Amino acid sequence: MFQKSSTKLIIYAIGTFACYFYYGVLQEKITCGLYGEGEKAEKFTHVFALVCFQCVLNYLFAKAILTFVKQGEDSTRTVYYASSALTYLLAMVCSNMSLQFVNYPTQVIAKAGKPIPVMLLGVLLGKKSYPLRKYFFVLLIVSGVAIFMFKDGKTSAQSSSQMGFGEILLLLSLTMDGLLSAVQERMRAEHKTQSLHMMLNMNFWSIIFSGFTIILSGELMRFILFLQKHPNIIVHIINLGATGACGQYFIFLTVAEFGPLPCSIITTTRKFFTVLGSVLLFGNSLLLRQWVATVFVFLGLFLDAMYGKKTAKKETVK
């Protein structure tokens, strides 16, 4: 029985690693690559349309799984799903847009600082208390992110402006992540919301919000024209959506069968290999200082995954 459980966990871990590693490669290829030749080469900037497409695939995936896996009645209030979808959507959009201004390792490292806003909002809004060790783990993460993103030397005004805007987008993305976690904790506490119901409804409302945005702003037509001009990107976008949906499902399976702790360790470890893959595959070289900062960030995340949830009374499991 133990061997069977261990085999399952290994399969889920490999599935999560494989899906999100390939997802990271595709995301960087789509958002950072140039399409066309010479002076006519252009970047992909249709982030809302990309996120909307991804949410559509996530929704269809969850809908298909729910036809075979029954999770009972869902009593969660619509306002919770709508507000969590809005924060989830904004977090994804800001994160994807930041890649136009910062490289992929910087985005991954900054996003690894998610425990910071979750903890701050937990203290300020949820009136939670955390043990001293958790503050130490978060301090490691904050220190690592700060060291990684510190700018060496002088940069041009344009470069400085671009990097500043990319960092602001990442900060907004982290803030939305913190708000999303706060809403999800309330959903679990009040309604014991099941994972597939959450995946289905969050993506449904994300499609509504992003769909209105791309239609009213005209981005939908620009996105379609871009696909017509550069049809080779279509395969990458479809694969991105498919790997994202499968990766989400492997995470939900891990949480449902083994709890949040193994899932946290798996997702933390895979982020490190995403950074490593970006360095090796796309030539995003890191300074020695940034490698040290990366170790700080992932050490803090790993320690938090291992020991940060064995805590105090008011803390809610993420």
C-alpha cells in the first residue's frame, strides 16, 4: 500500500515537473521571441488574449474531468468565484506582461516571493498570527528577491524605465496573488470548496472578464491578425494552454491525495529547474550574486514548505 502511494506521488511529481517545465519554455518562447524578419520583426504583446485562451482550455479541461470525477454539490457563493477570478486573471496578465521588460529568471524569482503578500495580507486583513520561524523563512525569500533584482552599475534612462515598469508589474502580480489566496482561504473555510469546482468556476469568470476586455479594447482582432501573419505561433499557444491545464490538474491531484505539503515541495523545486532551464536553453546568464539570491529564495521556500505550516493556532493551510 505504501509503495503504491509512493509510486502515485512520484508520477504526480513527474507530471507537474514535465508540464510546467515545458510551460515555462513555451511561455518564454511566445512572449520574448521575435516574429518576422529584419525591421518587420515584432514581439507578441497580446497578453489578455493569450490568458483568455489559456482560461478557456483550463475550463474545458476541468469540465471534462468533472464528467468522470464527481465532487458533490458546490455551495460556494458566486461573488467569491468572481473576485478570485479577477485577482487570478490580473496576476497572470501582470506576470506575462512583465516578460516584455524583464527576463524569465527574474520573473520566476520574483513570483517565488508569493508567500510575502500572502503573509502580509494574512496579518493585516485576516488577523492571523504566525510563528517566529515563518518570519525567518519569509525574510530569506525577501532577501533573495532583493539581492536578485538589485541593479549593478548605471543604466540608460530607457533601460532603467523599462526595468522599473517590469518590476512594478511583478509587484502588482504578487499583490493579486496575495488577495487571491485570501479569497480562496475564505472559500475553503466557509464552503469547503473542492478543487475541480474551483478550477472550473475561476476559469469561467476569468473567461468572462478577459473576453470583455479583449473585445472592447480591440485586442481580439489584433490577436487574430497576429496569428494570421505568424501562424507558426499557434502550435506554441495551443501547447501552452494544454500543458498549463494538465499541470494544474496534477497539482490538484497531489493536494487532494497527499496534502498541500508535498505539493508545495514539488512546485518549489520545479521553479528552481525552470530558472535553470531558462538559463541553459535561452542564454539568460546569471551573475554569481543572482545565483546566491536564487539559493536564498528557494531555501526559504523549501523550509517554509517543510516547517512553516506546522504552526500556530490561527494559521490556515494554504
